Amino acid sequence: MQHRELGRSELRVPVVVLGAWAIGGWYWGGTDDAQAIRAIQASIDHGANAIDTAPVYGFGHSETIVGRALVGRRDRAIVMTKVGLRWDTEEGEPYFDTVDTSGTKRVVRRNASAASVRHEVEASLARMGVETIDLIQVHWPDPRTPIAETMGALLELRRAGKVRAIGVSNYSVAQMEEARRALGDVPLASDQPKYNLVARDAEKEILPWCARERVGTVVYSPLEQGLLTGKVDATRSFSNTDGRHKRPTFASRNRELVNACLRDVVQPIATRHGATIGQVVVAWTVAQPGVTAAIVGARTPEQAIENAAAGDVRLTADELARVRAAFEALRLETPPPAGAPAGASGIRGMLKRLLGGGRS
């Protein structure tokens, strides 16, 4: 497993970070707690020893499961969690409405006020049964709270020994610059932007700025919630409790297009490396300029072990370029137009022309 310095912080993280959103159950149609604990422990044991969670993932449940999995392994794990999204108070700007796994309606609010930050950190420490959070991140910007107020509260918690490093998530460059000014001599450790082969907006400003300013990045959704594994065929259906059923990228036609690209371009590379499609996609992601690590979710020990092994896959410059070119040429439809022709054969033809008769 490759490890890298996280910006200018004291943390050194694996390039594959275990994402603990799915094990919270909410959005993903439930979870198996015992299996999730084994998945976290397998990830730690196989070198992907950083775990990214958040209070809102399962409304506390993900952190609770992480805490149970850390028993006997805390000294080997890097714990990353977040503040700024509340469902248990009426204070803050409403962000979205949802229902939890029991069917209870929840209103999730953005709240990064000093009082809320202090409350969330204490609650996270208690749920996970730890004394210190290695990386605390502001989940989303809070338009009602000055960034300086949020950072001031996090600095207090750092001085108290309750957090080691301070990061942000989904921040713009301007917001990161403001956060960094507010932190003074304490480095802004990282940003957590969305980034993958079909969502590359972070390449425009976020990743170049972070690379230049030595701010780490722990990118999320490198596999686009499973779309880029090659295992989600165009005919699969998702339940109403699985948020992917309404994601535009998971429209049947888009899955068909993506899977054709994965088969024709990524699979031959995976075969050469003795790897899976998903491992190659993760390896491509962490090889991009400005990327420190990628968060990859797992709900089973087998998935966790496969993800961890992606940290040992090293792609050549030619392979990295081939994958990029294929996905830059891919045009997903959001939403797919009614009556559109099937796309797999068309995309395969395009890829054959791109690769010179289909050779790879």
C-alpha cells in the first residue's frame, strides 16, 4: 500500500481510504452491522487503515459501527470524520429532506457554528469510543456561519487534544483560502472534493490549487458509487431506499455506455496487471496530479480487501493516458432522452477508432 503525506499536516495516509458511508445504512438500503465491522477490520489489516465517516452517515450509526470495529485496532487506524451537517436540531439552514432506515423523516441542515462544531466533535468521540479524531473535516460550507468562526472552534478542539488535523470538504478555492487564513500557523490539512472518471470538475481549480499550496486531497466517489466497477449492468434495478435509483449517471443508457468503455479500455489494462476493473479505476484516480488519496466504500470484507489491493497497482503513463482519453470522449446523457438509440455499439466503435482498431 502506498502512503502519502496529507498536505503539511503530521498525518501520513494510505492512498486508499475506507469509506464508511454505506455501512451507515441510510441511502444504501440498509446494512449488515457484523459484516460491516469485519469489512473495516479487514481494511485496516490489509493496509487501508484510514477510515472516513461522518455523523450524518446513518445518523450516527456509521460512527458507532466504526467505533466497534476499532476495538483492539485503534493504534493502527487513522480516523477521519466530519462536522457541519445536523439532523438533530432545528438550528441551521435546511439542506435536504430524507428518511432514515426506519422510515422516519429527517431534515438535514448545514450548521458549522462554533457551538454546533463543539457538540458534534464530542458526540463523535463518544460514538466511536476514541479520545482523538485524527482528521476533522467540515462536511459542507455553511452559508450562515463565517468560516473564521468554524475554524476558531476547530482550533480550540485541536488545542484540547480532541482533533489532530483540520480539513474541509466540498470547499471552493476561495473558501479554502479563507479557512487557511483563519487557521493561521496551523495548516489546512486537506480538502475532500468529488472526483472520478465521469466527474472531473475538480481538475479545473481545486486539484491544481491544492497541489500548488500543499493542501492534501482525499477525493470521494472514485468509483461513482459502483458505476465504475463494471459490475452494475444496464438492467439492474435499485430500490427506492437506494439513492442510486434516481442518480442520472445510473440511468440505464448511461450504465450501458460506461460499461462498454470499461470493457474495451479498462479491462485489458486490468488483465495485464492481474487486477479488477475497479482497482484500475482507483489506481488511475490516485495517480492524478493533486490527488493524495481516494475514499472507496466497502460493505464486505471481500470488497475491503479488493479495494486495499488497488493501492499496490501502478499504471504506466500510456495506460493512464488511454483511460483518460476514453472517458474524455465519453458523453453521458443527463437525463437520457426518450427514445434514444442503444449506445453500447456506438461507443465501442468510437473506442476502436480511438485505440486503432480496438487494440490496447
